[in-house]
Amino acid sequence: YRGYILELEDKSKAENKSDQYDFIGSGISANKVYDLYLRLEDDVLSKNPDVVFIYVGVNDVWHKTLLGTGTDADKFEKFYLAILKKLKDKNIKAVLVTPAVVGEKTDMSNPLDGDLNKYCNIIRDIAKKNDLPLVDLRKEFGNYYKTNNPNNEEKNILTYDKVHLNTKGNQLVADLMWKVVKGF
């Protein structure tokens, strides 16, 4: 699947703005918030970005059940705030992104919906308290499912396995991020 970074590049080209933006993906499979914190200096700050999208949380929730290695909510918030502080100290704009899904069922019967909502609320609160832009994937995916998942499927709508984005999922994320990028 083409990731949302490539989709963002396509959007910038389509609007003749590719000379204004360099999109650099720094995500690593299975990373959690503390992994981001530990590699922030080498993988992000060293590139001198103007804007950083902080898109983390799915593995912090999912890995609790899957592997027993998730992140407790209080630690999640502390590491998240520490990342923000490092960005702020370097005058780098931050855009907060809520995790989208661990399962695509629309009736709140995905086993991790409650935990995922809790972590999304932490991110929403941080965005509000710090007056930071928010890409609320959790909300936007939910809205998409209302009209595009009438059979309450657990996958194959915006993900191929309940977590990882398929083509439509990557396009939706890129659309939402692009709206924010154009605002800077």
C-alpha cells in the first residue's frame, strides 16, 4: 500500500506546491510513545523540520493486549508532553494526531475501543490546553464508517487487518493532514 506520506507528496504536486514541502516519514513499525521520545533527536530534530505530526497511540493501546508491552495512560501522557517540550524548545510546530482504530466495527464492540478512546481524549486535551492543531483520526474514521461500513465489518474498510491502513485509509489520513499543512 502507498502510505500517507506518498499521498501527501502527490497532493502537493497536484496543487503545484511540491517545491514548498518535503514530507519525511519517521514512523517505525511497533513503536510506542517512549520509542518516539528516545529517537526524536536522531530521527526528527536532526532534520530541522518546520512542522511535526505526532501520530502515535495505537501500539501503546494494542500492544497491552497483544504483547503485554503497551503503555499505561499516565506514562503515555508524560512521554507525549516531553516530546512536545522538545519540539517547542526548538520552535518546531506540532500537529497532534489521534490514533484511528484497532478494529473497524461501528458499534463500539472492538475490544480496545474504550482504551483507544481514553488515549485519544488525552491527546485531545493536550491539543486544547496547548492550543495546538489536531487531526482527530478517531473521530474522522468514525464518521467515515457511519456511511461506509453498513455491515459492521471489523476490517477491510480503511485497514487491511484492523490496524494498518489500506489505500483508502492512507488517502483519508493524507486528506486530513493536507488540510492542516496548507494552513501553515
